[in-house]
Amino acid sequence: MNGIQHTISAFFSNIKSDIRGELSAIFHDSGALLLIIVALPLYTIIYSTAYGSEVVRSVAIAVVDQDKTTSSRELINGISNGPNTTIRYEPQSMLEAKELYFNDEIFGIVYIPRGYERNLFGNRGANIGLILDGSHLLLYSQVLKQVTSDALTQGANVELMNLINSGVSEPAAMATIEPIALNTHHLYNRSLGYGSFVMPSVVMVIIQQTLVIGLAMIATRRRSRALGVEIISAHSIIAKILVYLTIYGINLTIILGAVWPIFGFQYMGNTLDVAIFVALYIVASLAMGMCLAQLFKRRETPLLFLLSTSVPILLLAGVSYPREAYGSWLYDLGRLLPSSSGVDGFIAIASRGASLGDVLTEIATLLLLTAIYLSTAIVINSYLKGKEQTKR
């Protein structure tokens, strides 16, 4: 009995020692300190500031009015008063408008040709021209949405007036113009903002990348100081889990409790469900980091790895490009990274209010990846340790 108690006491003593060693390694390595402790809240604040406005408003455009009638002025006023656009210039010719466009003073041109009002009231179909830059996706979509909405509204008003003048009652005329009333209600991302859409995914990817690269930097630093290969044991694994769960747990509490409310990002998750899922995700990322950390020999290599893989990992997670649009083999490749399941599960819980039972597939994937990466890390560690002993 005393032997068992001594073994348990020694095990917990080793855990405490490993925790102190891991914390010392983090705080005595400026690069690891920056990545593991500072990077997550810093990047979140920077990205949140960039996406804080959520939706692009007041995009500068120019209107070339060749018709100069009451109807064309009404259309211009509608475009000007809309939230998405602001009419910065009203040049007299397309030549002037194009010069403003190519000098980046405006992002779109609305052209109202002569005869616009005559065609509008003469049932001949009135046309307007719209020049936009498709390379600026958000600016393009906002201007297109605003101009299209105002043009259709004016056309509907003219059609309504014509029907009423022809003897149709106003209710019947309204039903003819709009036979189906569309009432939209946006779920989860009520503002349709880009920040609310992208930030949950970005936070998950940052957690994985900073954890993996931070562990690699610590491991290469230990080897460069001739401390040998770090032995992976049960108590060292538990110590790492406790250390990094604490660090990232504090950072995420700050982000979800302070940063996101300041910027108005959507959060609907149950706190306990979010905590459990993120803990599983951090452990999976830690396992991958412990595995990959042993493959780097030079301290600079993990940073190059971070720079070269962050964008592909975001793509594989389905953040900036729909998964349905690329091959199934790329989707399967993304499943090998904790970030893909982490992004799916975190968005479901934090942004849609799902429960842990709704993300069992993602949880199972994270647990499987943890087992695979941890087993691989132990095998590689044993091989490297044996190789080092052979050299001695």
C-alpha cells in the first residue's frame, strides 16, 4: 500500500515539476511567449477592429445623369439616401466619371441615359448603366444591391401608378406588383456582417497555429541548448494539457467575454458546452503540436511553417471558400487537421446555439486525431531518444 501511495505521490510531484518547467520554457522564450500568450488576444483585437464595422456602408460612387428629368432625379436621390452608397460626384460626362474611377476616387459609376423617363412611362423599358470593379467583392456587392433595389422600387412605383390610373383598385394593383410578400429573418448572423461570419473561424485557426508553432519553438530551443530530446511521458502530457488549457482558457474568456461584446459579434453558445468543446480542440491541437515539434531542427523553421500553412488551413476549414466548391479529397485532407472540426463545432455551438450532442461527429473526430497524433508523437519520441543514445 505504501508503495502505491509513493508511486502516486511521485507521479503528481512529476506533474508539478513538469508544469513549472513548461511555464519556465514559455516565459523564458520571447518567441514562444509572444505566440502562445500574446498572439491570440492581439490578433483577435486586430481582426475585430478590421471587421468591426461588419457591413460596408457609404461606398463612394458617381452618377452621370444624361436625362435630367424628375424621374432621374428621384432615382439619384434614392441611391444617395441608401445606407450602402454615397454619391460623391455628379460629372457631366462618362469621360469625367471614368477619370475619377481610374484614380480610385470612386468605386462605381451609375449612368442614366437620355430618354430614361420617356421609356419608363412609355412601357418601353428604361435602362441604366452600372460600372463596378469585380475585384472588390464587398464594394461591388453593396453598390449593386443598392442601385438594383432603388431602380426596382422606382419601376414598381411607376407600374403601380399605371395600374391605378387604368382603373385597378390599389389593393389589387399592389397584389399584381407583389403577388408574394417576402418577409426575411436572418438567423445567427443578423447583421449579415463579415466579422460575425469570419471571426469564429479565425480564432480557432489562430489557436491551432500558435499552439503548434509555440511548442515547436520550445522544443527546438531545448535541443539547441544541448538538453537532448524531450521525453514524452504520461505526467509530461498531463502537465502540458493543464498549462495550455489554462493559458488558452484565460485568453478565450477575455475574447468571448470582453472583445466580442465590444465589437458586437454574435455569440449564442452555452458557456459550459463551449468550454468543453474548446478544451477538446485545444488538446487535439496540442497533440498535433507535440507530434510536429519533434520534426523541426532549426528554430526558424516553425515560423516559416506558420506563414506558409495558415492560409491553406483557413481554406481547408471552409472559411473563405465553400467546401462544396472544391474536391472531396481536399475536404478529407482538411479532416486531418483539428482546425477543420474545431471550426465546424465552434461555429455550431457559439454562433448557432447548438449543444454538444449536435456536434458529436466533430467531437469524435477531435478525439480520434488526439489519439493518432499523440501515439505518433510517442513513437517518434522513442525513435529520436534511441537514436540519441546510440550516438552517445
